[in-house]
Amino acid sequence: MTATIGSPVVAGARWDPPAAIAVRGTVLILPGRGEHAGVYDRFGRRIAADGYAVRSATPETAVSLAQDAPGPVVLAGSDTGALHALAVAAAHPDLFAGVVAAGAPAADGVTVDWDDELRARTACPTHQARLTGDTGFQRGALALPVAANLLAPAPVTVPVLVLHGEADTVSPVDAARRLAADLPKAELATVRDGRHDVLNDATHRTVAAHVVQWLERLRADADATPILTVHPH
């Protein structure tokens, strides 16, 4: 699947591994405020290249998609999509092996002009151009309120990779630290100079690589025990 700049909202988007690669699991993407699945085309292609089937989802469709998907099945959400992913995983721990929660907000947003919103979302010039020319993207959506029930930490029992930009002005990184502390099996990874959408920021390759490593850990061990240990001198 490839979504081009100016494309409409993409429903049922999917990214499949190359034909020669056996499927190693499934990642269901839940977009955030103002976004649609096509916004994550670059991320979806990168994860699929390493053997994971990637599908777009909503809080309403995630369960049915997971029931027929090759496991392990992981929910990956950005912004409010991260909060929805946590809520769905909390309600269905038997279906989902883990959650990737990127840029989870801790409060309602504030109204800013488009240039400020664009800079807050991403420092990647390619993604900035994509959002600017995308007719399916809703500008100003970061000012929309976040449902109160989503802001209360859900009792998620599966492993959670909490990803957050250290320069996130929409949801400061301290909120991610609190979120990770409230989850029994959370791992917090912060991105230096990272902005709100760390999956589509200037360091998107590094972030996607870390996601793949975490998926591999989860595939090998339900607790996502580290496989590779770096020993500094």
C-alpha cells in the first residue's frame, strides 16, 4: 500500500511483508487526532519489510482484525491512538501480545496556527510536506479534547513499549514517564530532540528499528525479555 500526498483518508490500509519472507506477526496501527492510516505509510512499509503484517485499525475494528491475524498481534498507536490501543489491550489481553504507545497525550491540546502545529508534530521535512499536502489530514486536530476515560491509565497487563519525544510540546515527556510507571510491564524509550509524532519524526529510522527489535523480543518471549545487551566500556 502506498498513500501519496493529497490522497484521501485511507480505510483498511495494509502493508504486507515481501513474498519471500514468512509473516512473523501482526501490527495494528491506530492513528491519532487528525490522522488517517496513510500517514503511517512509511512506518508500515518499514515494519513490513522485517516480516510483520501491518494493518490499519480503529478501536472498533481492532478486535475483529486480531482474531484472524497471524500472531503475535500488537497494537501500535500514536497520540490518542496510543491511548485507544492501551484501552483495547486492557479489555482483550487474550488477543494482544503487546502495545506500542507513541506520543500518548496526558491532557487536552491547545489551539495553535498551522505552522506551529506542523513543527510540534514532526521535524522531518518529508513528513511536514506530506502533511501539508494531504487533503485527508485534519489540521488543528491536536486542539481537540481527549476523552476523560482515555486519560485514566488502563490496567494493561501485556508488555508496553512507551515511545516519546524528549522535545514533545504537545505532551511533555514527563507524562510518558508517569504512564510507564503506572504500567506493570512497560519499557520507556525517549527520543533525543524528538517531537510529538516519533514514528514520523526526523529519527523515524531509529525509532522503527527499535520497534522491530522490541517486536522480535515479544515474539521470542511473552515478557519481551531483552535479546541483545549492550555493555558500555
